[in-house]
Amino acid sequence: MVLDKIKVAILGAESLGVRSMCCMVTTPDISLMLDPGCSLGPRKAHEIPHPLEYKKLHEVTDRILLESRRCNGLSISHYHHDHYKPRMIDELYIHTSNALTKELYRSKELYIKSQERHIGRNQESRCRYFKQSVSRLVSTIHDADFQRFTFGETTVDFSHPVPHGEAGTKLGHVIMARVSYQGECFVFAPDVQGPVVDGTVKFILDRPVDMLFVGGPPMYLEEGLQSFPFDVARRLLRKLHEAIPLIVVDHHCCRDQASYNTYVKAVRSDAKGSATARDHAITSAAGFMGIEPAFLESARAELYTSHPPSEDFVQWMGAEPGKRNQVVPPTD
């Protein structure tokens, strides 16, 4: 095992069937849930997810709620809906409600991306509403940007805000987290899309890292994103692979299974001659958790053919959008 004293459990990710990077990090001092959210999303030709995707979304949400009961705190890296559960009703993509968020956030310490700096107008609005909507539920809300929190022998360092992908992106900024305990170190780098920025890599490698959970590049959009630095993502992931014993790379890069496999294979090949990378590993969230991969969004078109939805689901699909969004879709 790369980590012995720090326990990491990944609860949601694209290779586990949903859009998410939710994970639980536990030391003898603290249990911290990072990015307690999951969602689905639209896809060309099939904007409405398949029933099997909804079934997985409900399962992962239930898992997040169950694990949240034993955690001391929750952290939120940014305000995209696959990274936290907003206090609203949305059954089309998020599976969230007032009752669900009450259960998730009640009496918790929150460590969140600040709305005061390095945040776009849309995310600033979401952050403001979120804080207002949970302020009476939670124990405390901490702006976590570039802050250190100490719990016994455990330190949790949050990064300065880094781009959600390449520099200058309109997608805003995120904060990463580093959890250290008795010489072990785990780094959480959500939605850095590679990474593709040297400053992001600098925080990750600021001290020796045993395990990194990182959001990879949006391979499923490679043909349409001509300006995105996919070559930089490959180069920098190789650099991290050479330095870190275990990297779990998932999220955007896993929205297309074939291109993900090609990408990871290429990074491994690039580092083949490196002695330091020889005993290091790169895997998906499913691979890390020892679970059969479920690249459901990637397979959505095939699923609609191989597993036709029930009449009840088709009826739900045909409902007026405002009403459909208020009703949990039938998945049986």
C-alpha cells in the first residue's frame, strides 16, 4: 500500500458511473469528505441520461450521505454541480433536494472556495446562495483558499485558487487540498484538467506526495477544443507520474473510455524510460477502488440501444421539463 496511515475512499467518479470526484480522507484525527457532490450531464444526441445512469447517481448519492454521517467536515473546491449538492430540487442531472442537503450538511464544518477572489460571476452567485441556504444548518463555514487547518497531527493545506484547466479559462478557479499525517501525504486536485498549468503542478509537488487524485483533461471534447493544450496535459502528467507513486486520474478524461485508455497508455509509454516511474502506478477511480469500471456516460448511446428504457421512463422523459425536473425518474 502506498498509504498506510491515511485512508482514502473514492465515492464517485466517471469511471464509477457518475460525474464526480467525491472522496473520503480519514486519519486518526479527522474524517474529511472532499467535494461531496455527484451529477450527470447532457450528451450529444442523448441529452437525457440512460436509466442505468440515474440508478448509479442515486446509489452514489446514497453512499455520500451514508459516509457523511461519520465525517467531521466537508470541503468544496468550486461550485460546479458535480462537486457539491446545492440546496434546490433537480432530478434531471443532480438528484438533490432540500431534505437531502439538510441531511448532508447539518452540523458539519465546511471548508469552501471563497467567493471573494478568483471566482467568476456565475460561481460567485452560486457560492453566495449556497452559503445563505446552509448557514443555519452547518456548524461553521471557513473560506479555505490558501489556508492551513490542523487537527491533532493532521494538517490540511488548501491551495491558492488555480485555473479550472488552462490559464485564462472562463470556467473559473478551484482550490486543491493536501492532507498530511505522520510523513504520509495525499493531494486532491479536482478539475485542473490535466494539469496544464505549472503553478498547479508546483503546489502538488511542493512536498513529497504518496498519492494524487487528479482531474484529467476533457478527452471527449478533443476534436472540438482545438486550443486546449492536450500536449501539455500529457507532459505534465508524465512529470507527476515520475514523482508520485500512485496517481488516480479520472473525471473529465473518463467521459470517453477509449480516449482515456489511449491517454493513460501514452503517458505510461512516455515515462517508460524513467527509473523513478518504473514502480509507480496510474489508474482510474474504479481501478483504485478495485471495482469493475462503469463508464456509463461514455456508453450512453449504446445503452439506449442495448437496454431500451421502460415505458414509465419514456413517459417521464416526455413530461414538461419543469415538472420532469421535480420527479425522481423511474429506473426499474
